[in-house]
Amino acid sequence: MADRFDRGDGSHPDAPVFVISVAAGLAGMHPQTLRQYDRLGLVTPGRSAGRGRRYSPRDVERLREVQRLSQEEGINLVGVKRIIALETRVAALQARLRELQAELVAAQAEADRRESDAHASYRRELVPVNRGAVMVWQPHRRRR
């Protein structure tokens, strides 16, 4: 999502680097709109030591998404906030699913290794059996 801001210097898309005027310009909005979105909790920028807002590339992308949803899709800001919350939850659940799948793969590999080790430890004392012969066991009957 923040690929448009990749400066190739290894900076993280969540690094708070833009002051409000720059972020507003990048998002195509007025700085007051960004302040309103911050108050509503739609976009929560980082803060500098002097408490000034600092927006990350990911924040700018979110600002654009809020604008798109509200202007193009006609969704009110409360609805946009709910959509963002649900998308965040879905992303967290998908990340957890990937973690669990990786754990499952690792556990299965360990189980396969243990099974292989167990088979390797068997003593190879097998006795050939004539498959054509069938033996029926009958209990010994007592005579009276």
C-alpha cells in the first residue's frame, strides 16, 4: 500500500516522517481535514517531541482511502471508521492464520521426523511366513 513512498532507503512505511502540511498535500486534502480525521480516530499519526503530528506513508495512504470511501462510495465517516477497523481486524486474523499454518507445518515435519526415527530404530528380526498356510487356534478342551 505504501509502495508509492518507497524511497529505496529501507525506511519503514509506518515511520512518522511527514508534517501535517506535507501529508495534506500528498493526500490532496486541507490540513484541517487531517486534524478532523485524527479527532475522529480515522487516522492516528505519530507525535513529535513537541506534540506535532507526524504522518507516515501508510497514514497518507489511509487518508486517501478515507477520502475515496467518503467521496466516491458515499460512505459516511462513521462507516469509514468501521470499515477500517474491520479491515485491520481481517489483516490481523490473516497474519495469525499464517503463523498457525507455519506452526502446523513445523509440527507435522517434527512428527514425520519422529516417526521416521521410530521406524529406523526397529530391530529387523522378521520371520518369513508361508502365506498359503492358515492356522486356526482352538482352545484346549478339558476331558471329564
